[in-house]
Amino acid sequence: MRILHCVETYFPRLGGMQEVVKQLSERLVQFGHEVTVATSFDQGREKMEKDGVRIIEFKISGNSVIGIEGDAAQYQQFLLESNFDVVTFFAAQQWATDLALPILNKIKGKKISVPTGFPGLFWPEYKKYFAEMANYMLHFDMHVFLSEDYKDIHFAKKSGVKNYRIIANGADEKEFSQPSPIEVRKHLGIPKNKFLILHVGSFTGFKGHLEAIDLFLRMAKKNATLLMIGNNSEHFRIPRRRPFLWLKFRLSQIFFSKKIIFKGFSREFTVAAYQQSDLFLFPSNIECSPIVLFECAAAGLPFLATDAGNAREIAEWTGCGKILPTFID
């Protein structure tokens, strides 16, 4: 089959959504399908093909609520003129899906929606957007949800959607099937007797970095290290964000031998950190179905997570973690 995946960003950009689409695209190629990804322009992208997946870039950004910048007409024309058997749109509230909604019935092939949570469903500025989305959802041939009990699937059912499937996220079995040769503690100078807590997530302000640091500094256990791995760590500075939290950190360093490391590492190093840490701490603010928790299960690493997205379901499915007391606004 000829398959098109439409997603806001793709490799070499890193993140949960990018990894999911990358895994699906490359594995479908291995099954003999012809796969194309339509996505945003990325200055760091060197080739327009990666592991058999063809990549088409568009210099577009935004969504239909905050505004779309770039050549929207070029993307819509591409969708109308293309002849794919299946066209899958990953996530709402971004241009690659929003620009397709008004012309959905004119796009050839079966149309599939993967909503990934509808994060803005209850935001006032998105009220009109989701009122229209209720109708648009009826024009897709299939919807794929990641959870049995989350706001996107509840919204879909309330809107009259009948054609859907639930397919959970997961971890790459090739990455976690063998112990990593990388020695994380040795590389970072962490003694073997130190309790190692891991957090993985881009430094966006939504992945619970400040909350994790606060919990780490308040926990009774001493002689511990918090390792925070993520993109854009250079933009994360504790003194600038929370001066009082920084003071607590300095005092904990002096009196309780606590240490915090936040930096970006290679994927290979990150997998090794999953396998060699003692606990995964993930008090994230916004999630749909966090892949990092599935990766904890794959690595045999117990986790503590907030009740964001379907983290509670993942804890029940895997038996690998517990949910922290969570305030949901």
C-alpha cells in the first residue's frame, strides 16, 4: 500500500510523537509498504529519506486557533493531488491536521485520525475549534486512541464516533532486549552506593522538571542523584526559574550529598540510564500516553508518575509503577 503520515514534526526532531511515527513508518516499510511522511521543514534534516521512509517538508507552523504561518495552500494542494491508499493524521491542534479538516472529503484514500489526547479540549480559546471537530471526526474512516479512558475517546463517543480502535503505545523491543554496554554511573562519576533517580523529557516546562526537583529535594532518602535527560537542557536554569528552589538544592548538596544532573544524551545512553537507574520520577503536567513509562516497563525500572494522560492505565497494565497524588485542574 501507499501510506501517508501527516505529523507536525519528524526526525531528526526528538520526542514521543516523533518516535511513534518514526517507528510506525519504518516498520511499515519493512512490511513492504511505501511510506511518506509530510511534516515541517527542519534545518537539521540532511536527507529526504530515512530508512526507506520518504520525507516531504513544508515551511508551515501553528494551528487554526493561534494562526497558521507559511504556505498552507501548497500543503492542501499536495493532499488533494496525492493518491495514497491510507492517510493518517497524528494529533489535532497542529497545522498538518487542521489544514486537512476542511478538505477531508476531497482527499483520496482512507483517512485515519490519531488524536493523541486533545490537550486543549477544555481551553476556552478552543471552544469553537472542538465544536467543529465534533463534526469533522465523523468524516474519518477510522480513529485510533491510545487509551480506553481519556478525554479524547470520551469526546469522540459523545460526538457519535463509532469507528475506532484502541492501540496502546509501547517501547522498542530492539532497544531494550539486551543490557547496554554503557556504564552510566562510571560515565557520570556516580558512586555505586548512590540511589539514582531518572527523569526523561524535553525541557519544555510541561514535563515536570521543577516538580521532580522539588520532590527530590524533599525526599527523606539522602545520598542520591537525580539524572534529568532531555532536549534543550541549555534553556533550563534553576536559579532563573525558581531562586528559592536553587537555594534548597545548594543546601541539599552540602548537607545531604544530593546531586542533580540535567543534560541531553544520546539515545543509546538514555536506554542505558533506563536499565541502570533505581527509580523513574515523572511528575509531568501534560501527557496523552507517555512512552517513557512503557520504556520503564521494558527496562524493568519502577516509576512514580502524576495522573497525567493515561499514566494510571499504564501503571495498571504493566504493574511497573504507582501514581503520585495529583491535582487535576
